[in-house]
Amino acid sequence: MGKKALSLMTLTMTVILGGLVTSCTPKTVSPTDLGDAVQIFSNDCASCHATDRTGGHGPNITAPKLTDFNQSSLAEFLSTHKTAKNLTPDQQSIMAGWLKTN
């Protein structure tokens, strides 16, 4: 394979993989007043988990799928999650409660 073909192939793969990575990134930075878990989810989670939480790039996170977590352990998990780690501990707790009950 020639240098030109290899360069083109590398560029193509970079564009494709870059698209996959950016598809699971929050569209906005979460607002500071987040008592509204729906807004947190819409801003930071729906791009991977779908608006109905049934999955897509990320797994299904509907309440029946989260039975291994209580609210506290789910909030702890969120503190290390790709996008939820950018939330404050209070926001992670709000999100965990919402995920468990809705």
C-alpha cells in the first residue's frame, strides 16, 4: 500500500472514530441550578442513552435495568461516569434518584 493510500485510510478512520466519540458527548454544559433531572438527562445523557433511556451508544438505563443499584450506589457510579462525573455531587444524587424512580 502506498503512502498516499495509507494517509487517506488513516484520515478516514480518524473522521469515523471521531464521529463515534463525539456522538456521546453532552451538547451543553449542565446548568448550575439542576433540580430538574429531566434537564440534566436531556443535556448530558440522552445522546448516548436515548431520550427514553432504552439505550443507543450507551446501555439501557430504564429503572428496571438499574435494580442492582440503590440511589446512593448509583450516585457513586455516576461520579465516575464519562459525562455525569462533570456534575456536582448534588446533581449526581438528583440524577440517581430520578433514574431509580422514573
